[in-house]
Amino acid sequence: MFKEMGLFYRPASLTGWAATGLALAFCAHIIFFFASHTHSVTDMLYGMFPFVAPTLLGLYVLAMRTAQSSERVRT
């Protein structure tokens, strides 16, 4: 689903692009919601962190576990 690019991963299949798109759409929705309902930047950051951080961390773990490494060691 993903390909390794240094420290990051990029989607390599339609499923990877769909997972990335859904995660980013969810994060954008959360950011816009908290931006319109808070009175300060700190309130916004504290409000969105419990939603955005686990989403991006989950996407990173999914990418790590399904990545196709560019350098496979053959044994």
C-alpha cells in the first residue's frame, strides 16, 4: 500500500491513497471545526491534538506495516 522514502512513506496503491485521503480529510475537518469554535490558538491546539495526533500516528503505523522497502535483503 505504501513505499518507503527515507523517513517517510508515500502511497503506492489506490488503497494507500484512499487511507491517506481519509486521514487528511478527517484532520482538516477537525482543524476547521476547532478553528471556528475556539477563542485562542492555544485552545485550538489543545482541542484538536487528541484527534489529529492519533490519526496521523495511525496512518504512519499503517504505512510502516504495509510498506514495500526499496532495499529488500534476500536470505
